[in-house]
Amino acid sequence: MELLLSQAKYTKPIIFHIYIVQPSLSKKNASNDILLLLGNVHHYLATVGNVELKVYCSH
């Protein structure tokens, strides 16, 4: 029974999320450098750590 419980702990997937809240960032007027940076961060987090990135900004 103890073996079954220890195996059950490791089979449950863990999902992490990172949220960036930046009200001064405008979705319409974001520079290419910022978009490139956020895209690279998103790609790195998704491929290396299976982490979901969400960015909240102004319209």
C-alpha cells in the first residue's frame, strides 16, 4: 500500500503559471524589442519548464 501511495504522488502533473502585469505596456503600441523579448521568454518557459506565461497590459 505504501508503494502505491508513493507512486501516486509522482503521477499527478504539476502545472505552473507566470503572470506579468504591466499596465504601462500598450498592446497596440508595444515595440518590436518588447514583443521579441516576451516571445523568447514565453518560448523558453514553455519548452524548458512547461510553464504557461500570461501577460496583462493596457489596450
